[in-house]
Amino acid sequence: MSASASLRRIANLRSPQLISGTRHVERIAGSHALASFRPHPRLFSTVKTPTVIPATVPPAVRLEELRQADIPAYPRYVAPKVPVTEIKHILAEYEGKIENGTKDESKKVTLSGRIHSKRDSSSKLVWLDLIQDDRVIQAVFNRRAFTGSDEEFEKLAKNIHRGDIVQLTGYVGRTKTGQLSVFITDSYDLLAPCLHAIPTRSGLRDPEKRFRRRHLDFLVNRESIETLKKRRDVIKFIRQFLDNRNFLEVETPILSTQAGGANAKPFVTHANALDMEMHLRVAPELYLKQLVIGGVDRVYELGKQFRNEGIDADHNPEFTTCEFYQAYTNLDGLFEITEDMLQELAQNVVGSTTVSHKISETETVELSFAKPFRKINIMECLEEKLGSLPDLEGNPVEELLEICKKNRVFVSTPHTIPRIMDKLISHFIEPECTQPTFLWGHPIIMSPLAKDIKLTSGRTVAGRFELFVAGKEIVNAYEELNDPVQQRDRFTKQQTDKENGDEEAQPMDQAFCTALEYGLPPTAGWGMGVDRVCQILTGSGHIRDVLAFPTMRTIKAAPESTQTTQ
């Protein structure tokens, strides 16, 4: 059982043994709540959150109370005379030290943090739990230890509220029962009051409430912060992995006059200073390949992309990718570097090459990132399932639609070869890709920026692969097309699809084709969806779980008459 689960369980108990030695039962919001439990001290060393019910006092009333008590609600921060020490350092320094009922009076410490619980033992003794950076320590506010006046003690004790951010100074010691505590002596300063209830007892599980009030989600559900820490570790590892292989990290434009490099619908905006339409990028590919043309043989970018498309468990309009381009290598080199990166990434972030992943409410699978990964030839696999397919260069839209109809595969308009083939692949092959699986051998028409490969079977396919894990595409890689004549021809075909209603088709980019005329060395390109990798490694079922602030639909305000009635 996790620490947070243990604490919730303790809070719900009514055992006299758990609350012995306490005298005060607090009335909150018209009901009685036990505010005096003291969980086992070992729980506090790695604690997620102790369970409490914050007081529900209207913000204006609370601020007025502070004003009348002459306590500044939002003072300017002044560094204390005794330097601030982090709670985790206190816990580490005094682990196994100090006898019960004694204090270390050789030095004082100053702590800052949020009050997570308050327990009034009497008018002259208040117990607090202070949380800072996911660590909790008990603070004891005792009139006998406090060096201030009776009036000051009474004023401060009366205005201690759960959720407040405070700073206090005192000695570290242990209570008679052995709990490590800070006994407040010199000062107790309010840095910022909490004016709303934090539902640490009732919890916050409704996704709509969690992601609209993300700050509250982080306060209540500490695992949300742990997910972001793992995301940080993922990005840090990817950057280190490429830096160690002599790749140069760059930043390319997010705004440009046209969005190319991927089949996707862009966001469109207007630059007032230039009086022209601009697009948010859908991929950095064309810029990065121009850097290779310019003599940077290994280059990468970690950054945001923007696609004006749907939102679901695996898609957010704003998302993070890593793209790299390496001269003088091919698909074989990309297969190898992909396997190496993901195997080492899983080991580094999770501690194992095997990762547990929940694929449904009732089923969990063990994903193995140990190389080698499985490979599936797309066209051969489709023909095994569907029989012989028509020549895709002849634009056989009707024949492919008939195959889809026969197999009950719905394809939305516009009906283009790339869209139909993508639908067939997603329907018949991708569901088989639970374990890390490379899909390769794409039709050329699906990959306008990829080089041709002639297979031993005689079929010509695109020099491209996709890596799927748990049914999600996480890597897309190519042998890059470097023939400017072929590139113009493929852009022209894409333009035809765009004119026929395919908003995701790539536009003609004459500037890029001209750059190719200066010579792009044989180059392989690779792109990873960082958010999806984070989903898999953290066991998150939805992409919003791994984003600090995911995109949410705006709530429309109710009509004024309705608001008044409510």
C-alpha cells in the first residue's frame, strides 16, 4: 500500500488509540471532523500527503481577520536570520538520531512550506504538519518554547489555517512518542494564506476538475507531479543520448509562411507587422534537412509542434517531438539507434527494460524494450490478410474503397490513396503491435519525403519505418529523398490531393527544392512523439496525464439571468 493510501486509511479510522492524547475536535462547514490523528512517523519520511479537511472560510472574511490581527497577508519576502533548510535535508540529517523527548539545541533551523494539517491540543499547544517538495515534518507550536509574548502567540495560533504557506524557526527534536519535529521558538511567519479548501480527504478524481484546476490537482494528487518528474527524466535522457553521439541541438522557426514536413492540418494566424498569413509548424523537418545541406551532419531538435486536428487519448493539438537527421546512414542504422535508445531509456527511467502497461480496465501487459524489436512488412502483411492489392501508382481509389467496404472499414472523405492505405494499416496491422514493433515497407505514395527502396521481391517501397508500442505510433523514420526533381514531382501530387480537399496534404515548397539542388548527402531522418513515450513509461492512459497543462475546451458562460437564478 502506498504512503498516501495508508494515510487516507488512517484518517478514516475512528480508533481511540490513533487519536489518544488529543483534546480538540474541530467543527468544519457544519459538521464534526477529527483533526487530530497522528500517523506513524515513518510515513512522513516518504509521504505523499496526509489526509485533512481544510477550513472553509470565505476569502474576504479570512483576509479581514488577518487585517484586524495586523498580520500581513502577502508580505515581501525577507531572508531569515537563520538560513532556510529544506525538509528533506532535516529528515536525512536526523534519521535515527536524537532521543525521544529531547531537542538538538546546538543549532536552530528555518523551514518553509505549506501547512497540511493542524491539530489543537490546547490553547497553548498546536501541532502542525508542514509539507515542502513532497516531504512532511511535524512542527510543534508550544507557548512554553515560543520566545514571543502571550499576545503574539495567541494571535498567531488563532490564525493558523490549513493550506497556508509559512516560514518558521526553531529546534529539531523528537516528541515523547518519537516523532521527529521542529519545535517553534523564534518566529512563525505567514507568507501567503490559502483562501480555499483543498479536498485532500474527499480527493480529486474527476478528470474534468483535475485538468481545469491543475494547480489543485498537483496539491491533492501528488502522483501527478511524479509523472512530470518522469517526463523530465525522459527528455533529459533523449538529449543526453543524442549529445553523446555528437548531434547538434538547434531551434528552428515555429512560425513560417507555410507548414510543411508532415501531412497535417496547420494552425493559421496573421502577422500584423508583415501583413501576411503565417502557420504554426507541424514539423521541423524541412529546416533540419537544410542544416544538413549546410554541413551539419548530425542535428536534432526537441520542441513543440502544432496540428489543428482531433483531441483524444493519444492526440493533443500542441505536442512535443524529437527529430534528428544524420548524414551517411540508412534505415539499418536507424533501426539500431532506435532499439538502443528505447532500451536504455526504459532502463534509465523505469529501472528495467520491462514496463507494465495497462491496455484496458482489466488487462495489463508487460512491454519488453529489450532488443531486437519485431518487424512487419506492411504490404506483405496486408496482402496476406486481404489478397492481392492494386497498383497504387495507378490511383485505384475505387478498388481500394471496395476492399474497405468488403471488410467493413470506414474511410472518411476526401478519399485519397494515402488516407485509404493509412486506414487499412491502422485497422489490420496496428492492433497487433502491442510489443515494440517496426512497420516498414510503406507504399511510396504515403511518404512524399522518403527515398525509394527496391526490395528483393521486385517491389519498390518507401525507405521508411514506424515504431508502434502498445498500439501507439511513437517513432517515424525515413531515408530522406535528396533528388530535387523527384521532390518537386511528389510535392505536385500532394498539391493535387490538397486541391481535392485533403487539408493534411503537404504544400509545394520551392525554397526547399532549390536547397536540395545544392546537394543533400545520403541522410536518414527520425522523429519521436515524446508525449506518447512518456505515457507508456509512466503507465498513463491519456496524453493529458503527461502534460502539465493540456488543451481543454473553453466553458461557455451561462446567460446572466441563469447565473442570477443559480
